[in-house]
Amino acid sequence: MPTYKAVIAYDGSAFSGFALQKDKRFKSVLSALKEGFARVGIRSDIIGAGRTDKGVHATRQVICFQSKHFLSPQTQDIESLRLLLNAKLYPHIMVRSLHIVDEDFHPRFDALWRAYRFLLSPNRPSPFISPYVTYEKIGDRILFANALQAFVGQHNFILFKKNGSHTKNCVRTIFVCRHYTHKNVDVVYVRGSGFLRAQVRLMVGAALACSRGELSIYALKEQIESKKQHYTYPLSPNGLYLCGVGYGQ
């Protein structure tokens, strides 16, 4: 049975996170995927590259599943399946690309890096935009850039995860952590080997606190080095997007 790798996008404001929820009243991305796939006769397991939190969006999440419905590897058959799935997943989820891969492909364990973009608006957004940007003002931009750069490298991020997260190994490597401006929106781009629950929201929140003089760079580095926790408030998930997952070279 062919194994498919799909790159998907979704509106996180419509869901209570990626993973299945114990309380069936709260819909997850995974449950919506399972429902949509079942409507075209696909009932295999669906595995994701990462579990985004409630309200967090994705532009390039990676999943894999199996299907015997389109056994021919011809491009037009795969494209037909992609279009069929999109018709069932509309309007909150979209399959951006679909490919047949080796049966041992695992979107989570084979991933070498994951990347997020955080969109920060210096102006209070309208109700129609507020689910997709976070209203936060940067203070000193040089201090902000320096604070973000302090996260680069391998660290134990045990003091940068949400309470209630029971991850045993909290060591992660941050490859890139930088800021730029696009169309009057401040964007923070973070790429790392992996992330703990709410880690990006806590990292960017701490960097913002440094930029506004609410937290010193010394205190930030103390927390990064797991010596003392100074900052504990994750930013709103609005405006946070899983924007890439990397494999191979």
C-alpha cells in the first residue's frame, strides 16, 4: 500500500491544537483530517511532524498516511487525490502538495529541523485579523535582536516550556533566530532541531521583555542556561505559524 507524504496548511484558530483531544467537544486538526480522509475511504493512521498548540497555524506542516485508492504513481492520479482531499477538508485545512514516499518515512523522526514564523503587529488589529497576528510592540530593536541571538545554539530549554509538559529531554538546538519587517508587520523566524510545548512563544516573549527593559540580557541568559527562571508568560498563539519541516540535506 503506497505511503503518501503531504504538506498541509491549516487555520489554527479553528482547532484546539493538532493532536487528538480527550474531550470530543474540542476539535483538533488531526480529528478533522481523519474525518475528511474517511469521507474518501482513507482510514489509515495519520502521523504529523509536530504537534502545534491550540490557536497555532501552519503553512507547511508535514503528515504521512497510506492509501490503496490511487495505486498508480502517475502525477495526475496523485493530483486527483489531492484535489479530492481538499474538497473534503475545506475551509480550514488545505493539502498543498502530495507525493508517494518510501514506506518507512516518518514525518516526525526523520525531520532534521522545524521552523516557525511569529507575526507581531505594533498596531491593534481588527477582529478579522487578530487571530492571525499577535499584538505586541518591540521596544529597542537592537536589544530585541541581541536577545533573539542569545537563543542560538544547543541549550536545555527546560525553563522555556509550558507547565504541565512532561518532556523528559529538553535539550534542543536553535539554528536561526532572527527578526525582520514585512509590510509593517514584525516577523520573528526561528529554526531548530525541535521545540517544546510553548517554547517559541516563551522565547519571543522573553526577547520582547528584554527590548522593553522589563528583563535584562543577563537574566535572559541565566534562564537559557537553566540557572533561574525570570520570564514565565507565553505570548498569544495568534500569529504563530509552523512554516517548514526539513528532511535530508
